Amino acid sequence: MSIHLFRATLWLLLLIPGFTQAQNNLQLLTKPWKIIKASHPGNEAQLYTATQAQKDAYYRQVKQMTKGAYLTIRPNNTYTFFFNQRSESGTWRLIGGSVLATSSPNGQAQAVIQQLTSQKLVILLQDGTILSCAPKGWQKAKRDVGNPGQVKQLVARTWKAVAIRNGAMEAKLMSATAQQKSTYYQRLQQMMNNSRFELRTDGTYFLRLAAQQEEGTWSMVGKTILVTQSNQGKADRSIITKISTTEMELMTSDGSKMSLIPIDGGSIVNNNNTPITPKPPKVKPKTTTQDKTPPSITVTTPRVVTRGFEIVHADKTITVKGIASDASGIFEVKVNGVEASIQANGAFSATIKLAVGKNSIQVEATDTKNNTAKVDFVIERKATTTAKKKVELVDDDFDFDIKKLAKTGKYYALFIAVEQYADPAINDLDKPVKDAQKLLGALLSHYTFSQSNITFLKNPKREDIIASLDKLQQTITNKDNLLIFYAGHGHWNSNTNTGYWLPSDAKKTNTANWFRNSTLKDYIAGIPSKHTLLIADACFSGGIFKTRNAFSDASQAINKLYELPSRKAMTSGNLQTVPDRSVFLEYLIKRLTSNGKKYISSEQLFSSFRTAVMNNSKNTPRYGDIQNAGDEGGDFIFIRKKQ
């Protein structure tokens, strides 16, 4: 019921999770829809102070907007939208199963799907308008909730919240981490379990939501608007969208939708706060099929061949990863009692401690219907036979075996510097070649890079870049490490979500000789190195991460960074232009030169100069995994030469 207390509490819950059945949503979504209702909760909640003439004029205008309105969503990803006597056509795509992104000559927009069934579609537009749609040919059924007195009698009882949704918060789903989603589920459930909405017949109310309480008075305006006034002087309005003796649905003034059910037997509460039990309504029994199917669990890390297979592991901890799936949705996953982080696609991850010897591991997944499945296996932690020298990096997070690092493969590097372009329409640059030479000098002087393993491309054509990557693919082994550096022009196409590097033979009028980020990623995935680190100092260089969410989980908790293969990237900016004079590269070289530690990871190196770049330029450098390129959680390690 909005009341300011509710609004403040709800926004603490981070965000609302969206749909998980994206494929099913696509099948339900693609059809011609008839727009049967348009509403704006913020506007409508203010109508209680308007005159009857103003209310009539408002609803006449809304009715005119929906006259003949429709939304046709086609399987070929095109759409036609007719609303308020205006038509719009363009392309659409579904993000995460709940966000409908559209592109048309009028621009780009996003709408949140609040409800989707075969017979109903409810979407929230960016301006706060809510459109309710039904399949073409739908006819409205006649329904009457009763007169204002009857509605007030239905409202006057004690309620409990069982569902809360907020369209604006749902739109933030795409940027949420698995941990944030898990935190949201826990807080929302706790808030609803403890909720109490006591609306008394004498016009007073008591509200308990989360750890806070509120009292005041309430009244009805017509049959649909519930007005509350707290004892602290806070007033609010909510729209009753559904009411009966068994349920009530409210649309609050901030756009939140709340579903409530009666408690204390559905009793009406009188002036003395004494329950009055009404006659139970005649309800036809519903036959429902109870979900008794447990979730499906697949453990991907470590690789479990059969149940009870013993895995030998050398570390003190292990990160168990896998995928849990169920038609009703996954509620939680635990590994030996440790709650795992869960992503929208059911992927889970949890790190547990291991005792020396055999450890019984149990992965337990529970769906929203309380069905549970378990997978058991055994991991044997080997006893330590030789002492390891610890090299301090960041808060003792990393532990390296000196003997193993001493036997590492070769360090290769590919430098690509483009500052002169054949096409006069593309501006030449002054710094890329000098910047690349400075970085190369720092690596050769201070770290275990050899001149014989360096490839330096000055103003290369696209063919030169391809040829060098082909050669590295044939030369590098799975024991070797590769650093790729690029300085030059970059471009990001927001319409196709495609990033490019511009070789010296690039032309502004077409992309034939442009070098795609996706092509680079394919090469990085195909080069069989132990570790690959990409450093890009170009406009829009953050596009290398745009194929997926590149920063979902940092690898700070991984102990053996060198033992696990890695594919990392650090860039001078995100989707933004960068100046010819590179503050990013200045601080990168400065930190490499001044570093006094023998071993430094690329993530640690980036962290040491990121703030300095942000404080001395308008750019925000980025660091993360290159997704789908073979990264397994390790990191590129710079080894300093002996002085």
C-alpha cells in the first residue's frame, strides 16, 4: 500500500528479478496484441483531489489514446506499435527474458514486461505508462466489484503481503550480480513474512513492514482509491486493482504492485480491534497439480565422472561450479551448507574449505516448491610434502609456488601501433608508436620478456595483424604467455553492438578493412597460451567486453592464479573517446617501472593505477575477463628480472 514506509523499505531490496524462461517468453510474446488498457499510477493517484469534471476529462483522454491501439510483435524481430493515433515500426529484441528493447526511426527504447501469459501482456514503458494487452479478437468481460461500501467492508481486515513487484526496479536486473539477486530474494521474503496490514472499520490502521511500524487513518475515495494518513503526517494513495474476501491487489503511487492475502482467518477488524468472522464465500474447489519434481543439478567444476568419484586436489579450498535448473525456478543452492551465488541462467558457484585427506562434498539445490535434489562426490586433498615460499601481493590473497613459476614458458608480446592512415578522412595520431615503444622498453628492462619473442607492428594493415596472429597461433604452446597491446583509433557501433580497431588501410566509408573485436576474441580463444593479456589504448576500447557482462565476478579469491588459464583485458576507457596523449599508458608504464615485487598479477597492476587515471583524465579504465575465450579464473603474472 505505498505509505512512505513501504517505499523506503522496498528500495533497499536492490532490484526485482526478472523472468528466467526466456525461450518460453519469446513464443508467448510474438503475436498481434490489442491494447485494452493504459494507466499511469503516478497520475491516477493524484486524481483524488481533482474535480469530477477533471477526472472525466482525464479518462476520456486515456480512452481516446487506446482507441484502435495495438502492438504487433513478429517472430522476425520486427514490430508495429499504434497508440494515441500514432504509428511506429522498427526492430525488437528480448534482453534477459523481461526487458523488451526496441529500435525505430524515433530512437531506441526499453520496456519492462511485468506479466506475460498466452492471454495477457503487461508492459511498463520508460515514462511510467503501463499498457495491458490481450490477444487480437479479445472481448472484455463484464465485471463489477460492488459499491464503495461493499469495497470498504472487504478492505477492512488484516492482510499479509505475498508478492511485491516494481517495474522501474526490474529494469535494473541486467546490471545485477548473482549475489545481489540472492540478497534481494532473502530480504524480500523476510519483509513479506513479517508484514501485517491491519485496516480497521473505525478508519484506523496499523502497518508492520520489515523492522518498521506505522499507524494512522485510512479512507476510500470511490471504489478504487485507498488513502492513508500516518500519525507522523505522511499521506499516500494506492489504487485497488483487485479485491475479494481472499485477495487484494494494490498499485502504489510509486508504481509498485502488491498482492495481499487475509490472515487471522480473513476476519473483519472492528473498532475494538476484535475480529469478526464473516461467512465464508462459496468457492468452487480448484484442482491443481502439485509440483513434486526435484531440480536438475550438473556439476561442471570439478569434473565429476560418476557419483562417488574421488577427485585429487592440492589446494586448501575449491570452488564448486555448476548449473541447477527447474521449471518452477531455483530458490537456493548450497555446497556443504555454504550458500552458493546463483545467476539468472541457474549457474551457481561456491567456495568451500578442504581438510587434508578425503572430503565428502554435497551439492543441494531447492526449487521454489521446496523440492530438493542432491549430488554427492568425494575430493581428496593431498598432504603438503614440500614447504612453499609465500610471496605477498595483495593482503596475502595469492600464494605462488616459486619452483613452478621458475619453470614457466616463454613470454611473447604483440605490439600493434597505428598512427598514420591512408584514408584522408581518418585523422592521423601522434603518440601510438612512441607509447608502444615506451611500454616495450619497460617490459624488456624490468620483466622476463625477450626481444626474440616480440612482434612490433608499426602502422600495419589488417592483413598484417591477421598474419601475426596466425603465426602466434602456430608458435605459442600451452606453457607460454602472450601480451597483446594496441594503440590507435577504435570505433563502437551502438546499433549492432560491434567494436572495431582501425588498421592503417581502414576506410571511413566501409568496414571491409576494419578489425572486429569478435575476430580478436576468436584469435585469443584459439591461441593455446597459458595466459593472454590484452591491453588496449583506443577510443571505445571497452567494447571488447560488450559481448557479455565481463565484470560479473572478480577473481580475487583464487589462490593459484598462475595454475589456471586466463584471458584478461585492460582498456584505457569504456565506450568513450580517449585523447591522443594517454594518461592511462603513462601510469601503466610508471607502475611497471616502480614495482618492487618479484611477482605482480595483471589485476593487481591495474588496481594500482586505475584511480590515478580517473583523477587525472576524463576516462574510466576497465579490467575484466574476455568471455568465451578460455578464461578459467587465473591471471597473467608479470615476473620481474633479477637485478
